[in-house]
Amino acid sequence: MCGIAGIFDPQGRLGEGAIARMTDRMAHRGPDAAGHFSDGPYHLGHRRLSIIDLSESANQPFHSACGRYTMVYNGEVYNFQELASELGMRLRTSSDTEVILEAFAKLGPGFIERLNGMFAIAILDREQQRLHLFRDRIGIKPLICYQDQGLFLFASELKGILALRDRLSLGIDRTAVAQFLNLGYIPAPRTIFKKAFKFPAGCRAEFDGNSLNISPYWQLDDLIKTDVMTDEREAEERLTGLLTSSVRYRMISDVPFGTFLSGGIDSSTVTAVAQSLSSAPVRTFSISFADRKHDEAPFAQAVAKHLGTDHHEFRLSEKDALQLLPDITQVYDEPYADSSAAPTMLVSKMARQHVTMTLSGDGGDELFHGYGAYSWAERMAKPWLWATRNPLSAVMRLGNDRWKRAADLIAAPDMAHIRQHIFSQEQYMFTAEEIGQLLGDGGETGPWLDVAPVDARTMTPAELQALFDLHHYLPDDLLTKVDRASMRYALEARVPLLDHRIIEFSLNLSPQLKMRDGVQKHLLKKVLYRYVPKELFDRPKWGFSIPLGQWMKGELRGLEAEYLSPRNVKDAGLVNFGVVQDLRRRFHEGEDRLYNRIWLLVVLHKWAAENRIKA
């Protein structure tokens, strides 16, 4: 796991040492080594966190045996040993880095379809003076690009590009602001800046010095088949085999590793499979909050005890998370409002004291229908509710705050945007109508994402809602959260449930095997219960969260007062101050459901103040 950066600067506008400035800003991603390489207008940089082959011979930028290609790469490719054997490679190192580059040299850009892993790869063809970029299938590893007036840059984090901000043109993207207010994150390909963009997942590209030509090599919608797997026994055996293979791959490491164990279904499944494959107790890590009403730590302890892991629990006060929460704007570089980033950073910081790599359970909810939004998708598809949603929501707004929240949810604007609306309102974000008022554009900027129709088969509303999450929420919120939170402390996080083989399996699994008789993640739980007693999980789903609503009324009220002051809001010029003022009044007069909307505005204006954004 590393940080990468690159520059194409034919006129030398960025000056000496520009590539070093970029990698220095990302030093937290790779404290073990730093390297730079230049060839004409191209400059490549790397910061290394050593996981496989700890020797200097595996440092980057890495050069091919033929001398034609040079690579910088962030991530891990797990099947590198098999690939090396299949291609008859004679290797100088024991690293996956060398295998990746030599596979490219032998097979060309199509080699990417042979890789199983998480990665962002940049390969310079020094002979043809062309740059090749690749990003993993589901977007586990980040890659941010910037292109303008003959310049092209890329980096693992936006802060790498911002290191050269004084030489770049970076205007605010108003559509990105609208999407942030609606979703709590900025979805690819946008960033908060107009000319910086997130390289799309499952894609490769070639840059020839003029244009960047991007093409997909793996896309979710293309994997959906006409028929689904309906045989439960066959599906259970298939999923068990896939999970075992995926976890085994992700246990390959030359450094100590462990797992994040919250005590929930996903992390417990990953931990159980890992322990079954290990001859020694697997290190497991969880955090508990001493003053929290819903604390899952006892459940994590019970799972760890049953599996016989080497369990580490870090008991903290909620004040510890509270103190870390304001750092989100600096860690994530652009407006990002997922408050669970704070506990994720805390458990990463604690785990890094013991290991250099962890396994996490991300992806289970999206693949096996673990969110309440999927039930709402089914409800909203009922003809009677859809036909009466507007008058029904008007009546519900006369009730208490809970009823008003439900009214926000059922008042969907149209069926074309139903998935995004359900996600937004399940998360207590701004509606599209509210965003039009905030931005003062009558909704012209619009938060809406393009959603392509699925042609292979008729999918259920829950399946379509989960597909929306796989396209957007998972890579641009959850995986972003884990990447930045873990890499802040130079900790690598691997995600076994997001092996592309498991994703492809899940997309073509009958929805009745994902949710049965009201029980979510039915099939995944059947696999888990092979290792851990069902009784340990007979409890409500709580999630890895903090009491943000409570804090917005108490401990974070000073943060709200500071960043939503008339001066700050008017200086930034991003939203209508009168609307903000009215929203704050309503929240503090009892409309508690508005807490996340207030938090979105605090994050947006804190980011604007730190980045000196002025109207």
C-alpha cells in the first residue's frame, strides 16, 4: 500500500521538485521509502508502505527488465505468484510489483483482466512516450487526476495535486457541491474542483501527451446475467469456497496482520474464515466507547473468544472520537460528511501499533442486502404508495419530527431518481428541492447522477437500490473512508468480500437468498454460522456510528456557530445564508432529524475556510 503521483509538464510550468512536493504531501501513505523518476515531460513519484518483499529491490518507481517501462503502483495484487508461473517469468524480486510490470510488458494493457486485487497503476512507456493508467474493478484504491492547458497530473489523494495548487487553475464545481449536500460525499468522476476528477473504477486509460482516452475493462452492469442462482445449498457451497479463496489470498503478507472485528456479520465472517486458515491466533481489533449506550464490543469479544483469536479491544471515551471529528476535512481533502470516519480512524490508529495490514468486512451490506434502504425501495415500488406519495407526505408533515422524516423519504420527485432519493433521505441529507433553495439556482445545478437501465433481466427494487450503492456509495464513501482513515496511519486495509469473483456471484444470486422472511444477508449468515453460533448475532444492527445528532445539540454546537456564522457563510459564497439561518433555527427548536443537514453545512464551510474559498 502506497502513495503514487505523476506529472506531464512539457513546458516545465510546475518548476523543479514538483513531483517531490506531491509525494511529500502523501508521506503518510508510505513511510518506508520514497522515489522519483523523470523522462522528458513525464515525472513519476512514489511513497512506499512495504507489505510484500520488504527489500529495497522492490522499491518504486520500478523498471521493467527490458528497460522500456517504468511503473508506480498503489495496492496489492494477490494472484501474482500464479500469474508469474503462468507467464514463465524469471524474477529479480519476490514482489507483486515486478509481476505486474512484466505482465504488462508481455501482454499489453489487456493484462489488467488477469489481476485479482486492489490497485491504482501508472505505467510509462518510455519508447512511445505514453502513459497507461489502471484502477481496480470496484474502486478500492483511489486515483485522482487533473488536466488543463497541456498539464496532466495524477495522485493517490487530492492533497497530492493540491501541493501544486499555486500553479493550477482550481475553481469550485457547483454540481459537486449539490451532490455533496444530497449524498454526503462527492461521487466519481467529480471532485470539489472543476478540473480535478476521480479516475473511474474498472477502467484503463492511455495518455499520449494530448488526450486521455479512458475505456472500461470491467463494469457492474455488464456482469448481470439473464438467470439467477436459486439453489440455496449450491449457493452456500459456492459462497463458502469463494470466501475461503478470497481470504486466503488476502492473508499473503510479509508483515504482521490482523482483522477489524466489530462483532457484526461482515467482519465476523471475514475473521472466522481467516482464523480457520491460520495455524496461529489471528490478531483482531475493536474499539469500545465507555459512555456509549449501544456498544458492540461485548459481541466482538464473544466472537473472538469463540474463534480463539488474539483479541485487542481499545476502550475509549466518546470524547476521543469527538476530538478527531473536526480532522475529517483535512484527511479527506474535499467535503466529506461520513461521521463514522472518526471511529474508523481511531481503530486504524490503534491497530497500527500492532500490525501493518488488516482485513475489513466492507461490502457485505451492498452485496447481500443489509441496509434498510433496500426495504424502502420495495415499499416505494408499491403502486398505491407511489400514487399517493405527495398527498400522503403533506399529511405526514403535520405530525412529529419522526413523521416529517418519513414524509421526506416518500416524497420522491420521480421514478428516474428514486434510488438516489431513497439513499439521500435514509441518511437524513438534503432533498433536491432543498438544495435548489440553498444554492439559489432553483435546482438547475441538480444533484442527480446518471443511472443506466439494466437490460439483462428485470431486477427487484432492492437489487436496483443495491446496484446504486455498488456504483456510488461503496467506492466513493465507504471505501474512501477506509482508505484515507487507515492510510493516515500507514495501515493497509484489505477487503475480502470485494473480491471481484464474489461481486460477480452476488450480482447473479437470487434476491430471495439475500433477504428471506425479513432476514437480511440470509446466505452470508448461513456461511458465518458454520463457524460461529447463530445466538451470538441475535440482536439489532447498530453499525459503526457515533451519536452525531446528540453532539450537534451539545459538544459540536461551537463548531456549528463558528463555521455557519454570517461571516463564514457569506465569505464562502456557496449557499444562501438566509436558508442556513432558518435551518439552524428549526433544528434547535426541535426538528432533530435535521442534524445531518447541519453537519453537512458545517463540513462544507469548515473545508471552505481551511482552503481559503472566497465568493
